[in-house]
Amino acid sequence: MIDIYQSNIHSLPLFIVALLTILMGILIVSRDYHSASNRYFFFLCLSIFIWLTGTGMAYMSKSPQLAASWFKIDNAGVVFISPCFFGFASNLIGKRFPRFTAFGILVAATFALLGLVRSYFFTKVKTFYWGPFPQFNLLHSIPFFVFWGGYSLASFNILRGETQKTGSAVKKNQLKFVILAFSIAYVGSVDYLATFGIEFYPFGFIPIFSLVTIIFYAIVKHRLMDFNLIMRWGIVYGISFSVIISSLCVMAFATEHLVKMRFQVASGIPTILLTCLGVLIFDPTKKKIFKFVDTVIFKSPDFHMLLTGVNQVLQKKEPIHPITAELSNHLKRIWDVNHAGFVIWSNSETRFLLYPEIEFRDEIINKLKAQIDQTDFLVRTLQSERRLFRYGIVVQDEVTALGNRASPGERITFWKIRRTMRWLGASACIPLSTSNQLIGFIVLGSKNNNSLYNNEDKKFLSHVAQIFSSTFKELILDQVGMTFSKPATQSPAN
């Protein structure tokens, strides 16, 4: 292995991008393998992984013959990129074109087989300053370029056509992200300059990686495909490891070279020291990436920041008013909502009280001087009928949807639930319970970006409710007198 390969700094970014690309593909397809779009996205990532890995290994090869073998594998990955992207794009818009897609895969497989068996694409390997690179046979390349360009143009046309036809602003925005990724990706065609002897650095892996990253971002941000919390944390740990390992590899390579040239120090000591440094910086790096992924990419709560902020507030053991005011500010900042507060039962006043009061000053309930007690239909729903809602969280748009599908008698009940939520300025109500007894609920208003509460938000909120329920009981509820009998278990439809 040492005799036939050599270190090449130009291989490192290729290996890093290849690893990140296949990681994104695995995360998507593992969520829902039955989705055709998921599968095509994975195979797109796999094709890029094969291409970049083959190129990186070729750069490190000492002999032209070994480099040529790796470039054959490289080309076997490249030929599938265009038809795989077409398959992804067509399934994304709901127009599968199965025959055209299958034909493209078949042609790509033919090109890959010819390249592996007969070295169809290139005639020799030429050495540039970055390493060896294949020299293409122009005559044999023309059919491939026609095939590649044809499927690329077809992908662009179906995406652009759907963008013009769709009446959904959300769908149009989704497609714009994919078209943006498509436009950037094909800048990667500059790699072919070097295949015809022009000494131009092949940076095509950067725009192609942009293609995958932008689509991945669109999947996450606009929910092109379902994506849950476990996937999110997998991304964080994957990025954390990749950032640290890639940085340490570059530093170790440079340091070992410097030590070997300038100092009489045993080889390997700098690498050991840098590895220890990596262990020390992993946790703070992971936390920063957690925050970036949650708040910038997913536009949803930073759960770790929420837990830290909540614990800091609750440890103060202050009266209920300042504590709820601070918690309200945390909720508003993290969920990016315009209104957040708490509705807590008071046994002494036999009704639910609003905390902090300033949060409800401009809401309808304050203007009407209305009160909420145990007979309110929203309270009944949160107590005994929250199974109607995902994770037990009552969301206004779901109440409306259920009401529209309900019978006339049941519809009245749902409208009463929605009325109370409007009085409170609530887009979502999260129950706080101990021992299956409702002690209150969290009120969250509309998001500032006008998006709805999705399943990821609800999963987070269900965790938050568990934390709040126990801590409220210990540190807050004794201040307002909380013990009361459970409301009668009555369906909100009654």
C-alpha cells in the first residue's frame, strides 16, 4: 500500500465531500425507503460518492496504470448523476416518466460497463500539478455529452414547467431551491477542461456538493420529505465529526511534515497531541453545530438551548410571576413566536390564571374580562381528549380541520375550542399534567414566519411539557394552590 500510494493534499477535500454526501443520502433514504424521491436522492449521492472517492484515490496513485483503474471507477459514478437527478426531479413533481428514467439508467449502465471493461472514455492519464487526470477520447465522449446534456435539459424543463404551473407558493419555493441547486451544480462541468489537456483545476466537486447540500436544505426547510428529530441529531454528530476530523487531518499532515523537516521529534507525536485536542473541542463544537442546525437550517427550537435556559430560570426559585415572564421570553425567542404564556389552575380562585399577565394584556380574553374554568371545552380536551391530536398538543389549524369533518353537533364543540384559543391568542396549546391531572397549559402564538407547527415542533413541545410539568409542580404550583379534582372525563363532542 505504501509503495503504490502517496499522500496528496488535493485528495483530502474530495474524501471529505464524498463522506458528507453519502451521509446525507443515507439520512434521507433511511427515513422512508418507500419514497421514490428519497431513493433517487440516495442514488444521486451514491454516484457522487463513487466519483469523488475514485478521483481522490487516483490522485494518490503513484503509477499511471493504478490511477487509470481508479478513474474508470470514477467515471462509473459520474455517468449516473444526470439520470438519477432526473429521477429525483420527476418524482418530486409527481410526474415519474418511468420509461424515460429507466432508459437513462440503462444507458448510464452501458457507459459505465464500457468504461470499466474497455477504458471507453479516456486514452491515457496525464499528470498535472494537482495529480494525475484522464485524457478523454473526443469521439467517444460526444455520445456521453449528448446523453448527459439531454437528461440535464429534461430535468430543468420539467422543474421550470412545474414552477410556472403550480398555484402553491410553498411548492413554487421548493422547486426554486432545486432549480438553484441544479444551476450551480452544472458549473462542475469545468472538470472536462482538464480531460482535454487544459490545465484548469478540476473544482467540480464544489458545485456538485452544493447541489446535494441545497437540495438537502430544501428537504429540511420546506419539508419536501419527512424528517424527524433523530435524523437531525444524526446530522449534527456527522457534521461535528467531519469538521473536526477534516480539520485535524489537515493540521496533522502539515505539522508532521514541518516536524520531519525542521525538528528531530518522533513521527506521530503531533498527531497524538492533535487527537487529544480534538477530544477536548468536540463537545463545544457539537453544541455550536446543534444551534446552527436547529435555528438556522430547520428554523425550529434549539432544544438544548431551551433545556439550559429553563434549568437556569427554575434554579432561581423565584415567585411565579418573574419565573413565568422569563420562561415566556425563552419560548418566544426559541420558537420565534409573537406571543407565549402559561394558563395555570388556581385552587384558591377556582379558575385558571394567566401568566405573565402582560403577555395577555392585548388578547381578547382580557378585553372581554372572561375567565377559564374546568368546564371550558379546551380544558376538557387537554385533560381527557388530547389523544385526538399528535403528541397531545392542540393546534388551531387541526381543530379547524377536525371541525370541518365533524358532524354538525360535534362541530359546535370544536368551534368552542377554537374560540377559547382565539381568546388566548393561541395557535398551539400544550398540556401540563402530573399524575394524569391537568395543572395548566402552555400557550404559543403564531410563528413570525407564518409557518405552521409541524410534527418536529410538536415532538419538542411534548418534551418541554414533561419538564415544565414536574418543575412547575415543585417550584411554582405551591404558590397558587394547585390541588383540585380531575375534571369529569367528558368528550368535547358532548
